[in-house]
Amino acid sequence: MKKRIVSAALALAMVMSLFTGCGNNSSQSGSNSGSAASTAGSPVTVSNSGSDEVIKSNFTDIEGNTVEIQTGVQFPLKEEVTLTFWYPVGWNYVGEMSALQEGEVWQFMKEQTNVNIEFIHPASGTETEAYSLLYAQDRLPDIIYSDLNKFEYPAGPTAAVADGYFLDLTDYIPKYAPNYSALLAANPDVAKDVKTDEGKLLSFFHIYSGIGKACNQGPSIRTEILEKVGYTPDQLVTYDDWHDALLKIKQQGLCEVPLFIPKEGVMDYQELCGGYGVAQNFIQIDGTVKYGPCEPGYMEYINMLNQWYKEGLIDTDFALNNRDPEEGDVINGKYAAWWSFCSWNGRKKWGGKGVADDFNLVGTAIPVKTKGEKAHYRCPDTIVNSYNYHISADCKYPDIAIAYMDLFYNEVVSLIANYGLGDSHVKNADGTYSWSDKINGATDPSAARGKYVCPTAFYENYTRVSDSWTEPQKISQKNWLATSDSAYVIPVYVSMTAEENEEFASIMGDITTFVQEESAKMIAGNSSYNADTFVAKIKELGIEKAIKLKQAALDRYNSR
């Protein structure tokens, strides 16, 4: 395989291209010890596997009844098969378990299928580097989680197939994934997003059922602090509102640092700079690709943060910050405001960790320059998530791996994956399901979610999360949606050819490093660049060619 030749150099290149601040090696729980044989192979022979005959397997539904469902192979298998699954967990989903396979749903799936999933979890904070290092291993895990927003093979999944890392699933899915196939056939817009420009299927995507997912993250502030300076969260609409409130918080000594921002100078999905019509990323306006840091609004944003820095509204050493504030800093009340997920707001994430009794984190409107304007860059509403799951070319049992993943897109199995077994759920009067207090009332809801349901069910009914929201969480989403849309966001499903990706990556590595490092310096007031020389340097590094490559990819996506 080509991968044996390129893997070491590729992994080194990927690690070297990571943002500063990453650790060295990730520590992982789980191993490959119980997996299938260490050489790639053709699909094994399984009863009726891949034939034109419709395969039905008995399965226990959420009510405990035995039902027949369509499957890609005959389950349960006659002999147990172990599949390794590289899967970052975040959010402390593992809790006190050693790995997710100890969770109730995964144990149930083992009983139903005779497939044992052995998870490999990179240590929290090392996910990106750990993903890069996968390609230096002699053997890849059978199933690999990727995220189009955070970590994917650098030249793209098409190149990963050509280089011998991932399987092209285009011919496998019609044979072994009847439920996923039916879902795509019934939803052309979903099929558009999960296929390549050439119509290839290279992975299973995380898909939302029903209404999908609306914006669920953004700037948030502790209301018990904010109210002491005369504001409520829904009154923080403009940048001037934010400045006034943060300054009063600082002047009254209500916390050490009013606003937490990460080292790049932007929030997780660029929420803080969206009101300037830019992002620290590529944007598209009416189908035309632009690079946010080259647009005038970007320097307006940087200059604003420079003023806030001088006034002590953000950390003097913010350039050392990661994406989220340290847990100890939140517990000790260092910050008043930061970026947050909706599911973390109110007291949901922090209530059991020792914060003050009146602690209450609530989302604010994504700030704009003038009241009545819209910010056009934020977490997009979506049906297809950026999470996707590849079957590695090393997998000895690709038909079983594909058929197993396909089960989660079946209505019977997805209900269990979403809502769990026994008293993990309650059935509502309208026949729908919700999480019970076993999850909603847990001291650590994230760990309970990992133990009793699939934390990120591959075919996820997002209302299982939003139905569990408290009033502060519902208000958070309402505020974020009030002043924003995602019109300028380039869909993550836009894809380049392997050649384009290679050229794009060679250009953007230096540009991304330059933009992030100089943005931090300009915010702190110690950069030698001004607005004109900053943009000139980005152009010198080749941004115009990168824009052309991104534009061509967007045009192809829009023509799918």
C-alpha cells in the first residue's frame, strides 16, 4: 500500500502543522489487542452478506419487544468479532468508566450483534495531535472518527482513500448499509452534503433527524454578575453594550477578568467577530469566497480587542489560553463571560463542580456594531454534522463494520441509541421519548449521557438534548438566534480534489500561523504590522491562490 511509504512523513508533517500549544504524544485508553487480524482483507463471507436478498435480523426495541429490522449482514454473528474505534469523547462522557464500551447501549449492541467495540479515546486536549499520529501507526483502527471542522486527513478523504488509509464506501454502502442508503435516498439535500463532487461515499456522517440542530453555542455571561452592573443578557446586543458592561464589571471588581478569549483572539465559531462581517477564516458572500482577515472588518475587530486589552477587560496573557477557560478559573470566579455550548449553560455543566450558589451562565446575542443589524457568521443550523466515521483500509471485516454502523441509522436502533434502555428514558403522551432524571438530574450529566445513551448518536434526534434544557439554556439559544444567521459560512461539506488540497494546505499552513500569531500580537499592542502591511503579508503568502481553490470547490458544491 502507498500508505506504508508515506505514513511517517505524513504524520510528522501533520504534527508540525498543528497550532502552537499542543502536547507531544496523546495517551489513549484501549488498544488494538482484541481486534481483527492485522492485515487488510476483502469482505469476509457472512451469511447472505452482500446478496440481493433482503436480510432481516431480530432486534430488541426500546420497549423490550423482539422485532425484525433490515440489516446489511445477518445479526447476531455466529462468532464474536471485535472492531476498534478511534473516538474522541470530550465533555467527560467516559466519567468513571474506562472507555465508552462499558456504557449500556454499547453492551446492548454487543448482545444483539455479537460485535464487540473496543474504543480508543485520545486524552482530552490532545485530540488533534492524536489524530495526526494515527497515520504513523502500522495499523489503523477499524473505524475512525473525523471532524471536518477540526481534524481530517490533510489532503482530504479522497486522498486518504488513494493513499490506502480509508475505504471508498461507494460500492459497500448499497450492499451492507440498507438503512443509511434509504436515508440518503429519501433526503436529497442530505445526500448532497455527504457525497463528494464525484458522487462518492467515503464515510458515514453524523445526521440529525427531525428538525436538525439549530445554533447551540455562542457568547455567554454570568447573569448574577451582569445584573449588578444594570444589564440582563438580552440587553447585550452591540459591541458598545458589551464594552460598557465589561468595563463596569472591571471597575466594580466583580471578577478578575471580565471576558475570556482564547489565544487566537476569536471564539470557537468566530461568534465574537461575526458582527464585523468577518471570521478568522474563509467566508462566502453571495457565493463569492473571501478571506476574513483580509477584509476591513477584521482590523476593526482587532482594534476593538486592543482597546479592551488596554482596559483590562481580557487576560494580559490571553495568548496562552486554550479554547475554554480552565475549570479551576471558572469555579474560582475569575471570568464573567466566555464562549459556551447551550448544554453547558445555566448550572448544567458547572453546578456540581463547586461554583457559587448563585452562578448562572446565560447566552447573549451575538454582538453587532449597530442595533438591528445581523451577524452573518456563527455555528450554522444543520442536518448533517461535521462529524463523520471512516472505515479504515486495514479493517479485516469491512462488511461487518459497515453493517454495524448502519444499524444506528435504523429507526429501532436509533431510538435506543438516543434515549437508552429501561429507566434512562420516559415515554411522552404523544409517543415520543425524552431523557429521564437519570440523565437530566445527574450530578454529572455528561458522564451520565456517556453511560446510558450514545453521547453523539450517529442518527441523532437533537430534541433529546433541547427537550432537557432548563430555562437559562432555552434563553441562551433564543438570544443567539436573535441577531445572527450563518449566511457567510462556507459549508464544511465543500471538498477539494487531492491535488487542490495539497496545494491549499501548503499555502494555508503559513497563513494560518501568521494570522493567529500576529492577531494576538496586535491585540496585545506589540505587533510591527498595521492594517495595510498585515494584509500585504497575507497576500505575499499566497492567499489569492487559496481563495481561487476554495472558490472552485464551493462552485462545484453548489452545482452538485
